[in-house]
Amino acid sequence: MKSFPGDNDNKWTVLKSEYLFRRPWLTVRREHTRLPNGNECPEYYVLEYPTWMNIIAITKEGRMVMVRQYRHALGVTRYELCAGIMDSTDASPLEAAQRELMEETGYGGGHWQEYAVLAQNPGSMNNLVYSFLATDVEQLSTQHLENTEDISVHLFTPTEVKRMLQEGELIQALHAAPLWKYFCEHPA
Amino acid sequence: MKSFPGDNDNKWTVLKSEYLFRRPWLTVRREHTRLPNGNECPEYYVLEYPTWMNIIAITKEGRMVMVRQYRHALGVTRYELCAGIMDSTDASPLEAAQRELMEETGYGGGHWQEYAVLAQNPGSMNNLVYSFLATDVEQLSTQHLENTEDISVHLFTPTEVKRMLQEGELIQALHAAPLWKYFCEHPA
């Protein structure tokens, strides 16, 4: 994470810290904290996650590679960017993103750039989410999904994806942020 | 949440559901689920949250009202939109957002519109985040903060806020999404 002036202002003191829960998909830390003003927060929860990535992938023909899958917390099936979690074997967020795009969609190649680095929620979740912009990708393989993945791949024009954002069909905030940035920087 | 064609495709079956943890700031549900392809996920975690709101508030003079506070999970102090949580006494997300802007910043009045409805994370978190665009707001009061809030208020030009987004200083994804939408729709 890039640092900025004042990043270290007003830090809280951690008086006690303990793990409540450590599972592959849920790690919860509870902390007793003291604010600079002296007030204390006896139970502050931090959720720990690995680094995440998502990819705005655009084919040589100018189509955006989107995935569609069921999302259980909201109980709906929707379009999203291809996204994933950095593994311990990935050398970098870029390599992880390239692996994930290939596994989930079969698309690869092209030109890649880091496009945004955001926090899922800097108050309660400790991970960063890297967004990449990949242009001129092409279908190089077929999907290789895990047992609990049920993902279909769809190509859309940028105009169609922008409409999905505007109408609220594309609802994942972590994907809406880099996509709105893209449409801001690439007006139709 | 608006519904879209196919929202109910590929739903999972919940074989067992139990609350692991129910505290004011952390509610965790563990579910044993079965996918349409027959595969099962014996421990899927859903985090339950109330509705959240954030506000792009712009004064009559054209300045954006931003807040600055320490965010403990990442351990940094950064600029953000004014944001909050809908209380049981709030009649609507709009009313909650107007209350929150007044409490955190002292600004109010003006013209309000719902600007985006996004999911914090539709896979693992069950809440929606409403973004509002409030124009022509003015300072009507002073801050009324809770004990564990340590928030300062700052006015910036839209150009300054866009630069913070571009440079990665404004890191909260839930705020970056509506702000990039705003800059997309209001090019400088």
C-alpha cells in the first residue's frame, strides 16, 4: 500500500488482541483498543483476508470478459468481473490475477496494468484488492473451476457493462469502483 | 434491491444454518450448502450487517465535504466520504444518510438523490450500501460524535478529490465506486 502524509496520525493503542476464529474462509480478531482521546473500545473486530484481485479484461475485439455466478450472502446470481484470491504460490498480485483470469475464463495474453488498489473496508477488514486492466486478451484455454465454483463466461460491449452499472445489475462494490474509473477515463 | 432477470438462477440449497457469533458489530452465520451441481460446501460463512450509507455532499460553493479518520484494520488515517449505518429508528436510507451527514459534519439541507446501491460483497456479506448525492448543502450545525468517533471535516474541490482517488490516497472501495461514477458523469 502506498503511504501518504498523515497515515500514522491518531493511531489507536491495542490493549489486548485475540483470535476468535481462524478458518480458511473466516479469520476474526477481537481487540480492546484505546483511542488518542482516551476513550476505549473493548470489543473491536478485525476480519483478516488475503490479498484479492479482480480484472477488467478486454478482448482484441473490444469486448469485456465478464463472469456470472450465484452469490450466496445476497442470494442472487449476477454479472461480475473475474476475481480471485492471491495464493501463497502466486509471486505477485499481477501473477495471481493472470492465473485467475485463465482458470475462471480461459482468457489470457494481452497487455496488463495495475489499475486500482482499494481496501475492501479499511475499518474492519485488513486486505487490499488489486484491480488490473488487461487489454487484447484472447481465449487461450477452457475454464478450470474448483468444485464449489459454478461460473459462466460472457462477453459484453463496454456500453452494455456501463448500462449494467447504471441500472444496478452489477452490484459488487469492489468491481463497480474500477469499472466506473474505466468509464470515466474512456468515455463512450 | 432491484431485481433482474436470472436473479434466482443456480441458487444453493441450505442444508444447515447456525449463528456462530452475534455481537453488535459482528454477526457470523455458518451454513452447510449444496450447489446445483450436487457439490457441497460444509462451511460457508455469511457476515450479517445492517444497511450502510455514504454521501457525496457538495456545498453551494462547489466543495466536497470529506471526513478524515483512523481506520484500524489497515492502520491508517485517510480521507473518506461521510458514511454511516442505518439505525432502527431511521425511516429510510435517505433519512439515515441525512442524519449521519449532520452528526458527522454539521452539514445539511440542499438537494438529495439516491446515487448508487451496491453490495459490500454479495458473496459473503448480506448488506447493501446506499450512496447519496447531496448538492447545495451548507453548514447548519456542529459535529455530534460518539465516544469512539474521532473524525475531522475537510472541504476539497472535486479536482482535489479526483486526484486522491487517482493516487490511491482515498482507498475505501465503497466510496471509490460512487465517486468514480460522479467523476464519470461530471467530467472536469
